[in-house]
Amino acid sequence: MHELSIIYSVIDAAENELRQREDKMVIESIELEIGELAGVEISSLEFLWPAAVERTVLETAECKITRVPGMAACTTCGHTFVVQQYFDPCPQCGSHWNQITSGEELRIKSLTLVERTPGLQVLQSVLTE
């Protein structure tokens, strides 16, 4: 289940961002951009998220996921089209020689940070390396 390792990588990136800001901020929300061709089971990621981020800097953050459709450009005729799988043929000429142009993304699109308010206890990550 590589979705769990993806979540742990997101937690690490979020922790690094807060460290750069000297822990004066908290994360209100995080938006992930995940391509249809990235090989990520969104339902598994959403199921694992609450338990994986428990007692981390993302515990109270809202997680938003944006799906990016798979797109390809045919290298034979130049037609651009939506793909569901890597080897979908070009609907215009039938060629399988296509260049994927989007849908492989797996990134943090945004973090919404807010200033830490006095008296607010921020939980620290319990992940070990």
C-alpha cells in the first residue's frame, strides 16, 4: 500500500515547511494534486489519511484532493486527447505513439498556513526516520 508512504512524504514536506517558518505557523489546509495516471488509489489514500496524520502537523488540517485528467499528444498526427491508460490509442489515427502531457502529477499544490495563536497547542510529529 504505497498510499501510506505517500502520506508520510506529505507529512515530511509539511513539517519541513513549518520548520522554515520557525514553527510560528500552523497548517489550516493542504491541497494535493494527483493525476489519473499516477497510480494512486484515492479511496485508499482518503481512508488512511485520518489515522496517518494523527498527532502530526497535519492532524487538524483539511485535506483537499484535485484530480488531474490524463492527457496525451499523438506523435504521429499531433492530436491531443484524454487518456485513461498509458497505451490508449489516438482516437484520430489509431497510433499508440503518444506523449503523455498530464495526469502523472503527484504533488502538494498548496498549503494554507495561519499564524499560531497564543495558547494553541500544536502537536509535533511522532514519525521517526
